[in-house]
Amino acid sequence: MATLRFKAVHETLNRDEIAVVSKGRHSELFGADVFNQATMKQYLTKDSYKSVLDAIIKGDKISRSMADQIAASMKDWAMSKGVTHYTHWFQPLTGSTAEKHDAFFEISNDGESIESFGGDQLVQQEPDASSFPSGGIRNTFEARGYTAWDPTSPAFIYGTTLCIPTVFVSYTGEALDNKTPLLRALNAVDEAATAIAKIFDKNVSKVHATLGWEQEYFLIDKALAASRPDIVQAGRTLLGHSPAKGQQLDDHYFGSIPNRVMRFMRDLEQQCILLGIPVKTRHNEVAPNQFELAPIFEEANLAVDHNSLLMDIMEKIADRHHFKVLLHEKPFAGINGSGKHNNWSLATDTGVNLLSPGKTPMSSLQFLTFFINTIKAVNDNEELLRASIASASNDHRLGANEAPPAIMSVFIGEQLTKVLEDLENVSKGKLSPEEKTDLKLNVVGKIPEILLDNTDRNRTSPFAFTGNKFEFRAVGSKANCANPMTVLNTIVAKQLRAFKVEVDGLVNKKKLKKDEAVFNVIREYIKASRTILFEGDGYSDAWQREATRRGLSNNKTTPEALAILKDQKSIALFEEMDVMNKTELHARYEIGIEEYTMRVQIEGRVLGDIARNHVIPTAIRYQNTLIENVRGLKEIYESDFRKVAREQMDIIEQISEHIANINKGVTDMTNERKKANKLKTPEMRAKAYCNAVKPYFDEIRYNCDKLELLVDDELWPLTKYRELLFMR
Ligand code: ADP
Ligand code: MG
């Protein structure tokens, strides 16, 4: 009997209910474990509070003596809540978060034991960073790296540890993490967007990017997950036959949330609220055991930190409820995978959403300006955007007719398409008073009404305008949002900068009025962005052909998608915007490509192991039972035995055939792996893993899954899809 599988099923069915104790209203608990502005006001001196605010708002440096004061207050606050340790909390290029805890506890010079936390420890640390991926940065420069406090993301308490969000950089200043380039990109977009927003409102002095992510995930019982070596090692199932019932009845989406899952969600939400993550929405997703959680949007840097933190918390809370969270983009074949829509916009410090048309024609023109510049930015940099979401796991999802295709395009809806068509016909140069009035009344002025009933949403588009924000839907569920947010904000910043130069040129040299200049530049941008605009079905074959004709990229795999990072134009762009230098960008390319290789390599090994050590022995055991049976029938029926043993003999043969195919597949795959490992460059290895190793996965899986259907259920060692997806 398949012991582990049945034990896991038994455990799953006999779980005790884990009680969730409500600590109070969310509005009262919100941010209770965060050293936020309200808490700072209470704990800090006036001067030190001001110095933190100046650091947050203006990017000012915090002096040593101030840092000491802030650290001491932080420690007092944390200790009042039972905290014993502190850590710099950062996001190395592994994509997850890193922490190394130190106790406040110390022995002073005169031998006394005390609790201490100084400005030095708050502001800068030097973790032993040699084991984090650096893409060669530390080899060429300095071996050491250090973490430095990011005051724009408040410190928080997790468990009994005070966590201080930090950047992670090499001694020569190269970014070794995901946060540093993001902060630089947000800075770039702030500068560029503020300059444009000032055209419309002089009072604007800062623009920040906003991000609202929507996290999809699967939740399965811990014991069931642990019984599958592929889930344990690769985060997804590498084989498993589809169950009779999958998602075809559409009965899970927005369905009633199962009790056990609801308890997990409530627990998770309470923890999020305490940590200042403004979670708001929860629901069942399309696939069985798939769910979604979304917060109220926030400033992008904070939202990115919150999503990274969330993914960590989810695992811990899930564990308490005997669940395992699967954040992988494609844990199960044949049903939907998971994504993480990144809703993005720009907001001014005067409280205006720049992607939301206002009440006056002028504010609608401001909306159009940012709207069209964003489209142009995506048009000119679609390949970079594709690269920003590339990973071995997301490759399974993009283009699988459930998620956007690997082709980047922008959906804006019928009505805004019509507006752009009207704007394309604006006269060149100065506008007649009649034309101006007509534009303001009948085109631009109508936008707010239009958007009110902008209901046609195209779920197949990777980058869609949804009323007051763009929704980047191709981001993977497992991804750190920093990467796509860095690229998006950088390309928009670059575009807005170019726009400003053009508008200023028309105003200064051609003596156009500002609004005329804006109309003139917008007109040209619309013409130049036609390639990227697509309103049709992104899943269709016709779109694949049409996109090729338009010259859009269609990079289906990570090695293809990442290549753009080496392009001279990409390097120039990131350098010009002060987001990444050549070394930093190249490091990200190398890390991306090597991670890809390793992921596929691990999957190949796990699949080979399961196929040879679990599936084949089980199949042989069952085949032996059949042989035994046939032998017995022959004894009884003698020469007539074939009539009664036909089915058994047929299965015996089928089993042999599948075993032979699996054996050949695993052997050939292993040989290809060996060949790939010997290749000289990381790039060649990644391509070989992609094109020569990975194709064997399907062949091996096909034969294993066929055996699953043939072999006695009692013997089958791998927990089946129907158990993974429907038991809780
Ligand atoms: P859905 O896309 O699932 O239909 P909604 O349109 O209600 O859901 O919103 C999805 C997400 O968009 C939410 O997480 C919300 O916080 C976020 N969002 C709304 N407005 C903005 C904005 N201006 N900037 C960034 N995110 C936003
Ligand atoms: Mg959604």
C-alpha cells in the first residue's frame, strides 16, 4: 500500500479546527506593530521626528546624533511590546526576503548586562553577504556588502523581532538587492512626473507611484504537500493525471470560502493589519483550492515591501493551520495558474491621481498626458517589460490561455480608443480658437463621463487601463513586485522627461501656448504608439500572427526574454535614468539566467527521481500482480486462458511500453543535462536547459500519468490531483 499517501490523506481528514482569536477591530489594530508616523510622534523628540520626516519626504540624511535618538526610541517602543531582537530586513536578488537577528542584549564594559540599540546599528549593518547572488558584482569590486536603513518604509515588529527595512549594496555602491533600483526608479519618476504635473498645477511638488497588487495562491493541506517530492522540492507538481473534475464547472470562482480556509484568511488578515498591510479583498479564484487576497493600494515602495512581507507571513500562518501555500505560477497542469496583477498609477502630493480624469477639461488634459505617455513608454520598451516578469515558473503561465500572452500590448477600451482617434486629427502647430473649444468641450471634456461606464474589460490583455490605473497582469504570483515596478517607473520617467523637452521646445521656439504644445506632442505620440494598442483577444492565434507583423516581441521563454537586458539601448536607458549602471544590469541578467538554469535543473532531477524511484517500481509491482493473475488463469483454463486474461495481458503490455518510454526519456534527459552543464557560458547553459532538457518533461510526464490511470489505486504512491485539490 502507498503508505505515505494514505497517511497524508488520513491526517488531512482528521485535522482539528485551529481557533482564530480576534484581537479587535481592524481599524483599531491597523499598524499596531509598525513604527509609523503616529507612533514616532509619540516616541520621538520633536527634532528627531522632523529629521525622519525630512528623510522620508525630501530624502535628507539623518545625522548620527539623531539616529542615536531614533534608535533608542525605537528600542523602547519595541521592548514595550516584548521584542528582544532586531534585524535589518532586505530583499536580496534571490527574490525573497533576508534577515539576521541580533539581540538587544549586551554586556557593557563594566560587565553589566543591558539592552541596547544605537544609531549605528539602526543605520548600517554588514551582514555576511557572501552567499547571496551578486551576479559577479562582488567579484569584480569588493567582497563585502552592507545594508542601510530605508526610512521611507517604516520599521515593524514581527514575532519578537524589530525589522528594519533596508537596502543592500556593495561597498562600491552597486545595488545587490531589489529595493535599491526600485527606489532610484521611483525617484526618477517623481522628478519627471512632477515637472509635467506642474504644467497643470504649480502647487505639485512631489509625485509618487502607487501600487495595488492582487496576490493569487493555492492552499493545500500540509501533509498532502509533504507527501509529494515535486511540491516539496520544486513548488509544483511535475506529474499527476488530471482529476475527472477540475475547474470545468466554474463552481469555485467567487464561491463560498471553505471554513478551514476562512480561518486561515482571518488569521492572516489580522496579522497583516497589525503590520500595517491594508488588506481588503479575499475570494476564491477560478481553480479548485485557489484564492486571492488584495490590499488597498499604497505608495509603490511600501506596497512592494508589504507584498514581500505578505508572502513570508502567508507561509507562517498557513503552517499554523496545517496548510501549505503554493505561490508558484503553475502548481498544477490543466487548471489555472496564479498571477499577481500590479495595479499602478501616479499620485501627486496634492492628492490627485494622475491617471484619473478630473472635472475640468484642463485636468482631463493632464490625465491624457500621463495616459498617453505611459502607453508610449510601454510601446517603446515592451521587451523590457516582458523581461521584468520573466522566470522559469512564470513561463508556464504566460501564453497558456489563462493568463496574458508573452506578447506585451495595451488595452484601453473602445471609448478611449475613440478619443485617441479624435486627438490624432488635431491640427499641427497653433490651434484655432474654434478647434481648441471643440477639443475641450467634445473630446477631452467628455472623458470623465466616458470613463464612468468604461465597463468593457479585456481579461486577455497583459497591460490594461481599468478606469483610473493601469493593470500589469503578466506579473507572476511568486515574483517580487520590485522588478516590474522598477522597469515600469523607469520607462515612464524616461518618457515623461522626453515629453517635457518636446513641449518646452514648442513653447519656447514655436511660441505655442502650453495646451497647444501638449496637444501637438500627444498627437505624435498616439501615432507612434499604434503598435502596442490592441483591443482584441490576446489568446487567439490571429493575435500571434498580427503581433509578429507589427514587430512586437513574443519571447515565450525566460532565456529569450532576458536577452534584452544586454542590449546597448537598455543599458543606456537605465544609466540615463540613474536606476542601474551597466554592471548592475548585467548582474541581474546573469542572476536571472542562472536561476532559470537551476530551476529547470532541479525539476529535471526531481522528475527523473520520481519517475525512476516511485513510478516505475510501483508499475512493476502492479505488473507482477497481473502476471501472477495470468499465470493462475493459465493454470485453471489451460490453453483457453487468453479469453479470460485478455485485459490483464493488454495492461501488462501497456505498462511495459510506458516503462520503456519513461526509461528512455529519463536517460535522454539526463544526457542532455550533462551536455548542458558542460557548456561554457551561463547563457548557453540556460538555452540548453530550455530547449534540450525541458522538452523531455512532457514526454516523461505523459507516460507516468498514463501509468497512474492503469495502476491499482492502492499502490499508487503519489498523492493524486483529486486529493491535492479537493481535500481539506
Ligand atoms: P479587479 O482588478 O480585481 O477587478 P479592482 O479594480 O477593484 O479589482 O482593484 C484592484 C486593485 O487595484 C486593488 O488592489 C486596488 O487597491 C488597486 N488600485 C485601485 N486604484 C489604484 C491606484 N490609483 N493605484 C494603484 N492601485 C490601485
Ligand atoms: Mg483581479
